[in-house]
Amino acid sequence: MWGSMKMEKEPMKVLVTGVAGMLAQPDSLFGQIGYAIAPMIARGIMLGPNQPMILHLLDIAPATEALNGVKMELPDAAFPLLKEVHATTDITETCKDVNIAIMLGGFPRKEGMERKDMMSKNVPIYKEQASALEEHAASDCKVLVVANPANTNALILKEFAPSIPEKNITCLTRLDHNRALSQIAERIKVYVTDVKNVIIWGNHSSTQYPEANHATVTSINGERPVKELDTDDLWLKNEFINTVQQRGTAIIKARKASSVLSAASAPCDHMLDWVLGTPKGIWLSMGAYFDGSYGIPKDIIYSFPVKCEKGKWSIVKGLKIDEFSRAKMDAIAKDLIDEKEVAHSCLN
Amino acid sequence: MGKEPVRVLVTGAAGQIGYALVPMIARGVMLGPDQPVILHMLDIPPAAEALNGVKMELVDAAFPLLKGVVATTDVVEGCTGVNIAIMVGGFPRKEGMERKDVMSKNVSIYKSQASALEQHAAANCKVLVVANPANTNALILKEFAPSIPEKNITCLTRLDHNRALGQISERLNVQVSDVKNAIIWGNHSSTQYPDVNHATVKTPSGEKPVRELVADDAWLHGEFIATVQQRGAAIIKARKLSSALSAASSACDHIRDWVLGTPEGTWVSTGVYSDGSYNVPAGLIYSFPVTCRNGEWKIVQGLSIDELSRKKLDLTAEELTEEKALAYSCLS
């Protein structure tokens, strides 16, 4: 009886690359993030509780068995929203008609590796994936690059997928943004939900600039600037920045492994807010191809504060930038331009 | 005005299943999208630093529902005030270990955790035992925590239940959400009995029995059962690690349905303290079909049990009776 059946939304197709692990190491970083993120997506955390999805999982041939393991566990969990799972090493097949692409796959920097070496491994990967997405993905496909070097991988992807709207190619700085919120929450002793509007400027790397000049805390006296509540400017300009920048390393020290849980959760936040919109008055950090705002050069992927509405992000404009911030923001821009040049040199 | 947070304990929290489970709890998968939680994560001292790393990551994820995290190796601190306890920690079977050895290690663990829960958990604490041997660990816990209502002590067979639904949905090429009312009878072990005699599939022309649509009793009595029973081993073979994703997810389903209720017309499988229903010996933790309402479960009564099923129900009961005897012998 159709009358008694709820009309369900059309499933969205979500691609996750590097799901089972690059280099076929079962304990490799991206394999673990893929394993953690798949059930989060399947539970509606990325797209909302009423949005069914079809998962496309991609990895390289050496990871086939592990990829198959993830594929087996997903139906075992009987997720109501998960309509189908396709697991493959064929990039063309996997990009077909996808609405969302989460790029976990890449070549992470190893100890002793030069920047040029790391670039030379990642550039061909992102060039190939760009072509496949351009040819086969849905026209409005939203892309989130997680694999490091995230900003430059996203830039390469943008350059080799010219028919994907440039606004649809982003990289993840939401993890850093979430870390910044929680550092402030711990410092001021409030719930993390009471802190908002930190900004992560620039590069998802240890040179990022976490800034709390415009951040506020919801208290019984209404919303107060963080700067007012934490009158120790020194902490905000030093320890806070260092802690957020180095948090990945601190996690490695404690876990003897990189962040996986939080690194899987942040892409869900990034996409959910992008797709469903940000609440009024709240902005988030996102790496994207911007328009020259805030005196940052165009032609790089840079992290800015954004609001989201009706599936589109827009940059939060008109924020005051003090001298301290200006210097940091410019230094990161320079660094990203260097990275871009190194990346381009790998293409020749 | 938000709800008061619920305290959820996860033991063995620094391990693989714990790592998959805690973000699910923090996102509201276990207790619903409006229920704030405080996580208590407990593990053994060698895991203290790793446990702290998990706590750091939970903080880093800025989960809106997560109102606090207690990460501890102190069992009293871990158990204090908890409303829900998910017992993932236990002594896993290693290569070459005899069954008696595994049993004896786990019996001591569950005896001591029973005391701690009894003394320090909130009244009416709901307990889910995941660590194997799940049924017998739960039984020991019950025996040594006599003031925890016996109906509050359960063990996980929801994973097997979900696997059974998954196998049927793949066989019939339908959505898993359209399949319901499989039953896992008995022990969460290789003697479990996945039974789809009463399972149905939602079709455009109404609900139809699985048995009718599959139309292959040989498969249902043979390969289907074996696949579900041995699925854990198959996952280990593929991943080189045991199921964490699906185990964690099923633990969330188990608690959520228990606390928030099962949908009308749907039952789920849960290991519970047997009252003699279906001629299963009383006094075992045995998996039955249950419905849940107002925070309580009730065994679905009156389902017809054919001869083949009867044998299987009895076989798994026998194994559980043996395990119980073995566990008690470890205590003397």
C-alpha cells in the first residue's frame, strides 16, 4: 500500500577514496579513517538522518582484501539508510554519478621525506582522480580533500577538473577548527557547544593560523567575545596556536597512532554543514578556492571562515584583521604559493 | 532546556571496538539525537596512555552531545553513577589457549566488575556484555551483582541478528531495512541458531515470509546458518582484524531499541536471563526474540518451533549449560 509507505528521498552517491589503506598496510592511516568514516556516513551523520545513500569505496589493488573486509562489515551492520555499497579498485566505475567525493587517498609525508618527493607522489594521484571525477561524477559533485598535503592536492584536483565548479572543491580544516573550539572550551571551562566562530586561516599543516579574535562564548550574560573572557592575550597568541597546530603530534604521542576518530568525524561536520546549511550566526572553516578576499592571493586553496546556505558556502566578509593576524595569514599564503610551484614542477 | 546527560560506561575502551563505539555514542547513535551523554571509558593500566589519546580525540571532535569524558583505569571511578554499561573489555582467546583458560580469566574479570557495578553504578543501570564468551560473562556478572535487576543484564547477539538480516537482503536483492524479524537463538558462539522461519520482507504487495521468497529450504538450513555463524571468522580473514565497525554499531542498536523501544511489529534478538520460555532452561543468559517498550524488554511468546529448530535451540542451550558449569568450576 503506497499510502502507508513513507516516500523516501533519492539516495545520494558518496565516494570515499583510500578507504582500505594506501600501500596495502592494514594499519595505514587512511585505511583507518575510511573504516571509521564509513559507519558515520551510513548513520546519516554526514548527510542528515533522512538521507539515504549509496557508498562508492575506492582503493588501490594491493588493498583489495581489506577493502572487501569493509564491504562485508557494512551490510552486517544493517544500516537503514545505506542502500548499496560498491567497493572497487576501478576509478572510472567508482566515480560514476557521485554527488559527494571524500578523498582520503594520498601519499602521506614520511619521516625524512622532502616536500618535493611528497608532492611528486601526490600530484599524479590527484591529476588522475581529477580526470575521472570530471568525466563521470554528477555535475554538481561536492568534493572534500582530506589527504595531505590537503590544500595543494585540492588545487591540483581543481586544475585538472575544470568542469567541476571551482566552488565545489574544498579541503578539510574543520578538524583544526573543532580542535580550536575545544581548546577554548577547556580553557574557559564551558561546553564546546557554547564556543563559536574561531577561524582556521590558511594551510592544513603546522603553519596554519588558528584565530580567536572573533570567537564568542555563550554565557548567562549573553554572548561575550573570547578575548574578553580570556584576558590573557599571551595564551591566545602563543600556547593556543601551538596546541592547535601540534595537536596531531600530541595524539600520535598518546595513541602511538595518528588521529582517526576525530579525523573521520570532521569531514562529516564539513559536509553536513555544507549540504544542510550553518545555523544563523555560526561560521566554520573550510579550505576553498576563494576570490581574493582579505588580501589573500587567488589561485590557491586557502582556509577561510564561511557560512553555508542551500548547498553553497559563502565567505564571511568584513572581519577586522589585526597586524599579528595579517603577518601570519600572509606567511601561509606565501607557503601555499611555494607548494603550488613545487607541485607544478612535478608535472613537467 | 536540554535533557540531563546520561552516563555511559565503555570498558576495554582503548581497544578496537571501543574506538569505533565511542564516537557513535557521542553522536547520539546509541541514545538518540537529543540525549546528551557523559562517557566513562575504562581500561587496564597498560592502556592508560592510549585511553588518554582517545579522550583527547573525543574532545577534538567537538561533539555537541558529549558533555564530559572520564578516562580511567580505576574501576570504581569508571563505574560511578553510570546509567548504561557496555562491557567490551575481556580476555580474548589466544592461539593455543584452552577453553578453560579463557573462561577462567574472564570469570575473574566479570566477577570483580560485577561488584564494582553493583556498588557504584546508578540504580537501574542497563548492562550489555559484548566481550566473549558474552553469554557466560553476562551470567557471571549477574551472579555477582545480585542487586542489579536480572532483567538489566544482557549480552550482544544483535550483531548476529543484523548479519542474518544482511544475508537475507543480499540473497533476495532487497534493502536490508525491508527485512525484519530474524531470530538468533542461544549462545553468541558457533552454536547460535539463526532462524528466519518468522522473518518477513516488505514488498510492494505487502509483507511476505522470507522462507517463501527464498524458496530454498536447503540454503536456509545449511549455508545461510553457517555463513551467519562463521561471519566473524570471515571478517577476520578479510581484515586481519576482528569486526569492530559492525560490533560497535550493533551495540548501539541493542541499547537504542532497549531504551527507546522497538518499532511496532518488529522484534530484535538479545541475550537475556532465561525464564524458561520456549523450554529453554531457566537461569542461563540465552538469546531470544524480544520487543522493547518503556525501557523494558519482553520475550516474544507463542512462536511456533518446528522439529529442526527445536534441536538447534536445545543444542545451544546444552553448550550454555556446559559453559556455566565450567565457569563455576573456575570459581572454586
